[in-house]
Amino acid sequence: MALKCGIVGLPNVGKSTLFNCLSNAKAQSANFPFCTIEPNVGTITVPDSRLNELELLVKPAKVVPTTIEIVDIAGLVKGAHKGEGLGNQFLGNIREVDAIIHVLRCFDDDNVIHVDGKVDPVADKEIIDLELQLKDLETLEKRLGAIERKAKSGDKEAHKIFSVYENAKNHLSSGNSIRSLDIDDNSFKYLDELQLITAKPVMYVCNVDENAVVNGNKHVEALKLAVVNEKSEILILGAAIEADITELNDFEERKMFLDDLGLDEPGVSKLIYKAYRLLNLQTYFTAGEKEVRAWTIKKGMTAPQAAGVIHTDFEKGFIKAEVIKFNDFVELGSENAVKEAGKLSIQGKEYVLSDGDIMHFRFNV
């Protein structure tokens, strides 16, 4: 399942440094605005220790982790919704991603220019929020007139849609993002069709210095208060520290470096885990001598839908699924041992996958 996260933020907050840590692609990184003009795209591996355990037991010819696509979108500025700077291009790039990683500067350093002259992550967040909200308002207003006319003509469905649109418009006009709108799923489907930018899930990444990487600082606390009512994730991370970690190829050196900082794992790993949670994703595995592979699916997917992630023919011709729980496989050591212990289950079209399931699909096309 293709997953795309867009890294956004004001110029000079550490977006490109973070992108470089996440991806093998190298975005230019410099101390001036608009360093990243074209959106850089990189594919990153999702870390999963369960793959290592499966590799040891199965001894496959190859191991294929699942991946996430990261897009480094050029820094937004005030007036972007009107096309200021490269506004139209920026907003178009954001519209194409599944989730937004919003990087905010939460460190003081006189040597790194701030586009507005002072460090204030809450104000920075509000600048980007405003631009995205204004763009969504523009999208809504373009549709409201036609829907209102249909609603007044007696069309009951149009009346429902108009009511949802009006509610969303008022919410945006009050300076709120669509993701914080209190609305049921049946009504939200009308907004889904509009692909509103502020409906996308967001993770706020607080880019801090070395002293604040464990417990945060006053800037982080101010941001936490500002987003308390939002459906969002917050991650404290030092982009400069992550850049240093990526330079260390030796595992023991990395571990010593992290231990010195009081960290148990790199911040980018935590970022990927949180991105998974933000997008309501989970992993299942296929395991055989040729290949052990991780597959990404949405939580709640049924066996045929999960099979369709491998190939659409698997979903169309689905017959049944053989399911092994990950812990059973590791405890018993092999597929044969699992079968002998009666721990392999045969599931039909209604089966909803659990995270870590090891699947074998039977299908006929």
C-alpha cells in the first residue's frame, strides 16, 4: 500500500535536514529560505524488528520491508493561498499526500535565520494553518453556490451536503482545521470528496537542540498547549542530532551516541511509528524460502482486501487465507510446528487481519 507523507513548515525550520535523515535522497540544505524549490521525494524503509526474527527462523533468499514515501515540500510563506512565493505549487503538493509532517523550530540559535526574526513555534504553526484553512475555504465556497441552489429546489441529499459544507465553512472561518471538526463519518464523507487539506492527519515535529531532545523545552510546552484540542501527534526530535546519527555506520557507535543523549532509538524511527499510527495502518507478513516480506494495510481490512495489496487478482479470486499469529510462529519455530500444534487457522472473506499476522492466500482467477 503506497503511503505518502509531506514534510511542511516555514523556511529554515529543519525540514530538509530531517528529510535527508529519512531518505537516501539528498535535499539541498542551506541557511536561507526556499532552499528546496522542487519537492524532493524519497522512499524510506519502515523499521520492524519482527522481520529480523522471521529472517532468522525462515532463512529466506531475501527480506523485503515495507516502505513510506516522504515528500519534502518547499517552505510555505504568508499569502501562499493567493499564490505568493510558490504558493499554488506548494499547496498542490500538500493536497497529494496522505498525511502532513509539520516541522516547527523549537530551538534558539542566533546563527540560524528565522524567517520572521524570532522563535515562536505557535505563531509559525498558525501561519501555515491559516494558509491551508484559507485554501480550504476557497475550495468550499466554490462548491457552496451550486449545492445551495439544489438544496433550495427540494433535493434532500443536496440539503444534507449543504448543511455539512456550511458547518465546515464556519469551522474554518473561526480559525480551525477540518480535522478538529466534530462530525460523524456519514457526514464527513461529503467533505472527503473535496480533498480538503486541513482534513489530513498531522504530526507536529518539534525540532529541538541537544539539551531538549529528551524532555523538551518552553517552546515545546507552548506548542502542546496550542494543539491540545487537535487530533494530532507530537514528536520531539533534534534534526541536527539525527543527521549526526546517520553518519555513524557502526551499530555499537550509534548505540553509544544514543545512550549519551539518553535516547533509546533514533527520532526518525519514532517518527515512522507515529506516522503509521496517525494513518491507522498496520503490518502483515508473508514468509517463505524465497522471500519474507512486510505489507502495509489499513486497520480493519478483511483478508480479501489485504490480499489485494499484493495483487488485485488475489482479491478478485480470493478463496481462503491461512493465518498464523506472529507470536505462535516465533514460539514454535516453523510453519510445520505451528500446523502440528493446531495453531494455523483457515479464514474466509470476513476475517479482519490483526497486526503481525503471517498470511498465505489461496485464490483462483
